[in-house]
Amino acid sequence: MPWRFLCWGLLAALSSRAVWAQQTIINVPSLDQTPRGKQFALHESQLRRWDGAAYWYTTNFYTRGITEHLEFASTVYNLGAPANRYAAASVGYKAAFPIDAPRLSHLKPQVGFGQMVHWSLRGRGVGVWSYGQGAITLPRSRTRLMAGISHGTPQVFGKRSAHFIGSWEQPLTHHVSFLGEWWAGRHEFGDFVPGVNVHLGSWVLVGGYKLSNKPGRATDGIILEVGRKW
């Protein structure tokens, strides 16, 4: 069932015309930036209803470009049913820059970093998520590979955790990309997600399947996202 959605998304994009950046890969931060003065909002639903486990959680992102290299970000995490212990509201920033290295210019190297302050909606106090990352784009295939380090506190991650984050973005057409991300570790974000990103004018659609790092796979599920830039 999840893969039928991904195939639909791939076919639906063939007639779209414009391409817009997305500010996350799925939940790993992207090194794309919201342009100065522009805004981007995205709704994510995670859902599961099989093998005796059922849930529906939403995370909602909003960003505004401050400069060409800096954006304001706000997120509300983990609203839904059953009630999630790690629901939180967050504000922060993300910065990304190209690396000026002539010998590496064919790889389009980039670096980025960001920080979010979390306010627990379940009485768990205030915490911080910090991350740094770097990316290159392979010239022939146009594959963008990203790797970085993330550190988060229990308000969203469920425990204090420092871990690896990584992703890839592989364009299939001018409007469709195959993508994936991995958060190492057994925290609330610890999972591997392959998916498809579809651009439809100013809209972006994402479909993916979450494979949890935790044993038992009870938190595996479908991820659907819809976003818009204006």
C-alpha cells in the first residue's frame, strides 16, 4: 500500500512545470534555503493502522527567508492520536552557505547549521536541538549527498541524544526526486525513510515509508507531506 502512493506521486508530476525548494528532506533539514522575504509552510502526517498498532501524528513546519543564507524556522511537533508524550512547539533558525573551493566546484559543496528551542506541550520543560551538516552534488548523476551531526534533548527526541544524520536526493525528472534520510540511534527520530518528492508549481508533495531503528517496528508507518512556498 505505501508504495502505491509513491508510484502515483511519480506519475502525477510528469506534467508539472515549476520547481521549488523544500526546507527539509523529510525531517532531516535540507541545505536549500527559503529565499529572502519568501515563506514556506509544510504539513506532515505520519500514520499507521496495521499489525495491532495504530497512530496518526502531525508535524507542521513554517520558515521565512531572512537573508539568502539565513531563515527563521518554527515547528509544532507530534500532535495527534494517541497523545504523544513528545509534542512540542519550537522556534529557531537554519543557515546554509556554498563553499568557495575552486578545486571542488564541480561538486557544489555546501555547509549548514541550525538550532531550535523546544517548549514541551506535555510539561517536560524547555530543550534545544542543534545540528551541523555538509553536502556535495555528484556532477553526472546530480545526486546530492548530505551528512551531519545532530544533538537533541528529551522534549522531542525522548532522551538526550547525539547522533549521525544523512540523506540523499536523486533527481529522476525535472520535477521528481527519489530521496531518503537516516537518523542514527534509538530516539524518537531514529529511523530510515525512503520516499519521493514531487514539485507541482509552488507546491511540493512528499510520500515516504518510515522504518524505525527501534526493535519491533511498531512505530513504522507512512509519511505524507504537502507544502507550499509564497
